Amino acid sequence: MKILGGLGLSWVVWRLFGPEPEPSYEGEQRRPLHVAGRTVFVDEREFFVREAGDPANPPLVLVHGWSFDGEMNFFTIIPRLAERFRVVVPDHRNHGKSDRIRGSFDIEDLARETIGVIDALGYDRFDLFGFSMGGMAAQVIARDHPERVGRLILAGTAAYPVDRSRPVVAGGFWLARALARCSKTEAAAVTYRFLLRRRLIDPSNERWMWAALLNRDPSLFYESGRAAWRFDSRPWVGEITTPTMVIIPSVDQIVPVRAQRDLAGRIGAEKVIVIEGSGHESILARPDEYVTAITDFLTEPLPPLDAPGFSAHMDPVTPGSHGEPSSGTPG
């Protein structure tokens, strides 16, 4: 115990008085995406948003997940989607360049603020893609504004994302927040090393990613996790009538695959795509498959439910079933 106590004290002293550690980089460093953004006001708060693509193209709103802002979450898919759509990418509160707002909040707050950003930009009707926590906010938007959402795409998300061991997860948030308050470097380093080990970022983008990971308030970062922990759309998600596609990473280590399949069944998804052999990071690891799936779903006409052959591209999943959704990867 004395040894552990001594090591802990040394770590605290080092973090208080030592230099801020930074990885070493090789070669020229640059950011992967050069899409300038702007800010808009929603309820006296300032939110950052990027827009890419021809303004005459149909708008597609990308709603990012927890931890990564819009640029970090979608830099692999924005350029190609912008060839067909007017891509709109807001940053949630406490992420990226949007305002830091102290205190607890719910996913419904993120949905309301996202709609506020869209209103400020002047888009009346739009297609909507939500990833992870952003997929939870997208469910709320589709519920509350069905007349405005043309088609809905949900990826790596669920109606009830923390469906087991809830006290353990809550305790993990509390402990991780306490450690991050002492030093957020370690949490950033874990994610950074994972990205490098999986080769999910180009070596020339490493400095950008490291800086972005450090740009997180430890307390507010975990408030986002707590909001996702509380989210439960099971009582109402089946009432959403917007045509929906669900994308499921088959070995997702963040949002349980069983919960993602449950969402697909509850919402009555017109199409389910499985990214075989990839985890929650699939949007970075397999961007081509995301772009193909999104583009196909948003541009192809949907047949009526009773059309011959409709089941050939869709395998409905019922809540609680263990059946596999439809075929693996798009394209």
C-alpha cells in the first residue's frame, strides 16, 4: 500500500508541476478536413456548425456522438457525401467549438439544440444521420419533427444503450470523471493509442487528433455520458414513421449489438446494414461502406411495404430476437 500511495502521490505531483506530455510526430502535420464553419445562436448559446457541398443539393444533417465532435466523427465521410448532398455538421454543446454549458442535461436537450441550429441555417426539410449518442438525439428529432425529416439513418446506437449492469456503468463514469479531473491526458492517450494501433488516422493527422482529444472539459465530458446512460426511447420509438435505415457494427464494443438490433426491430427499419467484423470505430475504419449505404438509402426510392420482393433487401428484426439483420456490407 505504501508503494501504491507513493506512486499515486508522484503522479499527482508530476501532473501539477511537470510539463504537459505530448506524443512525438513524424512528417508534416495537417488536419484532414478543410471545411470552414460558423456559429449560430440557440437560446442565447453559441453553436458551431460546418456546411459542405453545393447549397442547391438536398440537405443532410450529420449528428455526431459522444466524445468526438462533428469534424472528428465524420471527417472520413464528409467530402464524399458533399458530392451529392449539402452536408450540415453541428457540434453538440460541450464538444468542438460549441459553448460549454455547465450542469446536467438530457438527450432531448441535444435534439432541441440541433433543431435550433438547423432553424438558424434556414433548412426546412432535411435527411438525418445520427451516430451513437447522435443517433439518440436523431430519434428524438424524428419523433418531434416528423414533417421535417425526410429519411432517418441511425448507426451504432440504440433505444436503450445501457441495457445491463447499469450501476457498474454509472460507477465507471464517476470514477473516470474523478481521474480526468486530476489529468485528462491519460484518457486522451488511451483513445489516441487505440486510433493509432488500429490505423484509423493518417500519420499526418496525429497532432490534430491529439489536440482535439485534449479539448474536452472533464466534468462536461462525462455529463454527456450520463445523458446517454439515462436515455430510453423504448416507450415511443416504434411510433416514428420516418423511413429509417439502421447501420450496425457487428462487433461494437461501446453500444451492445443486441441493443442495436432491438432498436431496428422497434422502429421497423426499412433497411438494416451490418458492418461485418468492425466495432464502434467502423465509421473511421470503413468509411466507404458508410458512404455507399447512406447514398443508396437517400437516393433510391423505397418500395411500398407490400411490394413483391421487398423482403429481399430487408430482414425485419423483432425486439428481443436473436435473428441476424440483413446482409453484411453495402455495395
